[in-house]
Amino acid sequence: MKNNWFLLFIFFFISINSFSQDTIIKYNGATIIAKVTEITQKEVKYKRVDLIDGPVYVENKSEVKLIIFYNGVKEYFGRSTLVNPKNNNSPTTDSINTNVASLNKIEERGKYLFYHQKLINERELNSILMNTNDTQLMMLVAKEKKTRNSKYLWLGMFPCVIASAVLIHNINYLTGPANVDKLNDAYVTLAITTIGVVLFPSIGANGNDKHRQIKKEAIKLYNQKY
């Protein structure tokens, strides 16, 4: 009878330990099943569940995205938010990996970009892409930089409009045989500036389209690979 109680106690102790596992999810996507022992200002300390009497392991808090505690409570680092789930069922490894993968995606919300739920600009986007050291992504970043300035070429329309207005005004005063050469030069210049008024917006729009297309292609490729 005593042996039965002893075995029952051991079984109860093992059962408690098996359901007291915490899940540490890092920014790089790594998942650690552990028992968190302490959270300091800069570190997360834990023990391995398969070596509960072993040494204490330490992770830099800046590298930890969130901890899912054994009771289902989630603590997101950086946002300092506690989320109570609807039930206390521990998440599966597959669901954890899916959530982490979605956090690593670059999201397009209209004209805005988000990474790890934070708003980023194009410079930060290029930095994320370059840090992968992926040849395809680095080539797309280089192409994007080349097309970046071309999207602003439409601004060249304004000097052309001003020049055309001035030329039209001057042509009205260039009359008589003595001003024939000046008048011809004015017409030629006016034709060039008129072409500029039409051409610059077209080039700018084309550059803007290429810039957006390359950026979308780079984001799509990043999200597929990482």
C-alpha cells in the first residue's frame, strides 16, 4: 500500500512538471521549451525541462520576443503587454512557429510598411533586406536605389512651364525682319520646353511605377524566404 502511494506521488509530481513548461520565443524564430526561473531588467533565466536540476541558462532580454507561461499567459517584451488567453491550453509547437513566422513578415498596409508590428521607412526596409546577405535581395535593393531618384523627375516639368511662359511672352515682342533669327530660336526653345512639360511627368510616373514594383518584389521574396 505504501508503495502505491509513493508511486502515485511520483506520478503526480511528474504530471505537474510536465504541465509547468514555459515557452520562450526569440526574435530569430527559435523556440525554447523551458521553466523560466527569473526575469531581470536585461536577462531571462531558465532551466531546461529535460534537465530541471541542471544549470540555469540565460538569454538576453533584447533577443526574446515573448514568453508563453505554463498557464497560457503571454508576456510580450518591448511592448510590456500581458495577454490572457480564452483558455489555458498550452499552444502547440506548430502554432508557435506559425505566430513567429508571421511576426517576421514585412507587411504592406496601404503606403505604409510594418515589421514586427512597428512602422518602418524605406531606409529601414533596405537595411532589413541587406542584413539577410541574400544575393537576390541585395540586387533588388541596388535596383531600387537606381529608380528612387527617377520618380522625382516629374518636378522638371515646372522649370519647363516657366520657361515656356517666358518664351511665349517674349515671342509677342519679336516682330520685324531684324528679329527673325531670334524668333526662330525662341520657337525652337519653346518646342523643347513644351516637350519637357509632357516628358518629365511621364518619366517620373514610369520611375515611380518601377520603384514600387521592385520594392514589392523584394518584400515578396523576403517574406517567402524568411
